[in-house]
Amino acid sequence: MVWQQIYNPVGNMVLSTLLAALPVVVMLVGLGFLHLKAHIAAGAGLVCALLIAILVYGMPADMAGRAAVYGGLTGLLPIGWIVLNIIFLHQLTEQNGSFKILQDSIAGITEDRRIQLLLIAFAFGAFFEGAAGFGTPVAVTAAILIGLGFSPLAASGLSLIANTAPVAFGALGTPVITLAKVHGYDLMEVTAMVGRQLPFFSVLVPFWLIWAFAGRKAMVEIWPAILVTGLSFAIPQYLVSNFIGPELVDIIAAIVSMACLIGFLRVWQPKNIWRSTSLKSRDTSEDTTAKPRAVVAHARADVIRAWTPWAILTVFVFIWGLPPVKAALNGLFAPSFPMTGLHNMIEKVPPVVPQPTKEGAVYVLNLLSATGTGILLSAIVGGLVMKYSPLGLIKQFFKTIWLVRFSLLTIVLMLALGTLTRYSGTDTTLGLAFANTGVFYPFFGTMMGWLGVALTGSDTASNVLFGGMQKVAAEQLGLSPNLMGAANSSGGVMGKMIDAQSIVVASTATRWFNHEGDILRYVFFHSVALATLVGIFVTLQAYVYPFTLMVVK
């Protein structure tokens, strides 16, 4: 029997919204204030979500349980699979000493920690966001930063802040492509609209990143390098999104940004070298690797060997992200399993959709085409290049599984929570609360996208969740649907730094286990502040000349 979602189960929208938010509040309070371990906080949030879905929203208990299981499976593949294998590669490079040579080679470009952040967290991370997405950039950049001596909180928090502006075009444009495909937007028009919002923040975020790390005065000292980094990313981001398409926006912009920054450093260096690896304020994270040390010069051949595993990773991740490759691998092996008792057994109803629409629930075991598999193969090839034996690789892989076991459990529980909120309709209740804001909708609609990513951990999922609602609300209010569809994605990118799975990825990559609450408390202000700025900018585009000239009707 098909179950229809109810969005105001208690007959009072305010109370229904408060009840819908309760599971997320339980998890965030457990993480951020009660200092619970991440898997315990996620488990508590999941239990609360089950109780709300069954007892308040009337969702059949077996459906609620199946939705949670479905989400947990999604947590293992693709997210958990990415985390496991990137940490496996990092462990291999650490164990054989090549990672230390890589650190020294980066310090050879610049010893200034601020510029290292621009190069690695922002530009290099944007490349991995464009090629793979789904947690890969945070895992890679946080692991490199902790290896360079950054404190655990700095490596985790700053990687999350940096991984914002590229997210809407991550994984070869998947969030925007999905938004257009699922909800009937014109792909080029909505891509162009996103490309008229995010470039402003692509310039702002590098400044924000260095201010968050070292403070205003230290940021001003290197403003030329920051401006070069941001502009050389923002300009290609605008041009590619408006005149080519969404697939290669981040990859092209990131390569141009890295090249421009490295080239600029050949003619300019800061007067004062910033060597501190801890955050300027509130950083009490234990830091045993950040002691000042002389930079060692290595032979060119040794430097090439140290970078080879990461170059191999880049090639594999890029290849695995190409649609033809994914299609070919899925053709070889990608069995699908409709979730019995859940698939097409739940209906979304108006006003969220024009007419009742069944929710699919098919788990696709696309192990071959998963980004994590590309990372695993790159780690194996890199390990063999580093002269590991096959037996040594197997031993290290199982050691890595043991190392990240609680992180994987946390990701499973958090994805179970996020998926359950989708199928029970509690997330839609929250979305409707934003949608009923009238003239202020451009601002709150943007914050809806932020909420969607914070809940689901994915800009793609947020676009699936709220993209249709944005279109309907915009048409009713006389706004451009492309403006609000793009705002959902652009606002969503700022929620990426506080979504639970990204925080777990960061804590795992930096080996700062059980400190997810510390990371959440640090990045929360930055997430809300940046999302608010996006909301204000979208409001200006909606109502204020000359910003209205940017809007794609």
C-alpha cells in the first residue's frame, strides 16, 4: 500500500517544523555541545528521526527502517569507500617516507603557510571537487595539510571552508546537471545563472580562508597572492559556465588558479613568512607535527617519486569521473536492487510537486564506476611504484579499515538519518517553512539550499530535494525560476562545511578522531555567515538594479 507524505502532521506549521528539526538538532547538539563521539551523536539523531517519522508523521515502521538501511548502504558506497581508500593511499605514502619529501617540495614553492593554504586547500581541493566531489577534496587536502604540520583543527576546518565555491560544479557538474534533469530547468540557463553568482564568492572565499586562519592583518600582508588566486579561479568559472557548460568548470578554473598562483610566486613573495600552523584563535588542538624545521632540499628524482602517487591519483580520479568511462564500467557491473517495501511505495504530494509523485528507492551497486574504486586502484599502482609488495599492500589496507572503522560507522548512521528525513517528509516540512516567506523568499530560498546540503551532505541531493519547490515558489512570486534554482545550488555550497559526513571525512583524514564537535563549532559561524552573504546577493539579483541585469529569465 502506498503511503503519502504529510507535511503538517500536527495541524500547526510552527510546531510541525520544530518537530521535523528535532533529529538534526539532537545530532548537532550531541556533537557540538555534549561532546559525544560522532557515531553516538549520529545514532541518537537516527533514533530520534525514526520516532518522529513513525509516531508524528505516521510513516509505517517497516518503511522507516528500510529507508534508514537504504541510506546506510549509500553511506558505505560511495562516501565511505572514498574515505577508506584515500586514507589507504595516504598511509602508504607516510609509511615509506615519500610524504615527507612531498611536504618539503611544497615548502620549496613557499614556506608561508598562508600561501600553502591557497595552493592546497583552495586550488588543489577545487580540482578534486571538480573531478570527483563527494568528500574527495576534503579527504585529500586535509591529509596533505596535516602532513605539512598544520594543527588538526586548522587542517580540518580550513579544508572545509575552502571546499565551498567549487561545490556546485563538483563531480563534473553533477549537482547542476541533476537539478536540470530532475526538475526541468534548461541546463545551460541554470548553469549560467550559477556562474553569475559563485564567481563573486570564488574571489571572497580565499580572503575569508586566510582571515580565518591567520587574522585580518596577516591576510592583508598577502592580498596580492589571494587576489590572484581568487580572480584566476573566478574568471574561468564564469566563462566556462556561461559559454561552455557545467562539466569542466571546476577543473579548468582550478588548473588556471594553481598555475597563476605558482607563476605569481616567481615574481612576488611576502615580506614576512608566516610559519605558524595553528589557527590564530581558539586552536587548542594537539599538534605534535608542527615544530619548526629546516626545509630539506631533495634530488629532483626523489621529488618526482614523492609526487607520483598523487599524480596517479589525479589521473585515475579524472578518468573515473568521465561519463563515458562511468557508463562503460556500469555496463560491466552495476546490479540494481529495488528496496522492497520502499521503492515506489511513498508519494510526494502538492504543494511540493504539481501532482502526487512516487519516490524511487533503488540501490545500485556501482562498485566499478565508484570514485573510491578509482582511488583504490591509484593507491595500488602508487604502492607498487613505491615498491610495496602485494602482501604489504593487503596488510596496510586492512590496517586502514581498522583505523577508520568508527568513521565508516558514523557515515553510515548519518546517511541513514539524512535518507530517512527525505522519505518521511520531515525535510520537506523544513523546506516549506522557508518557502512561506513571501518577498523575502530570495534570501530564505537560498538558505533552503544551505539547509538541504547541511542535512544531506550533498549539493546534488539538495537540488533533488528542493529544486522543484524552488521552481514552483519562484513562479508563484513572479521571480525567475533559474535564479532560485541556481540559488539553491549556490546557497547549498556553504552548507557543505557543516554537513556531518564532511566533518567526519575531515576528522578521519587528519586522524583527529572523536573531535568532530570541535570542528563543527569552529566552522559553523563561517558556514552561516557565508550562506547569509549568498542570500543577500541573490536578493539583490532579484530586486535591485543593476544586479537584476545578471538574471537569466
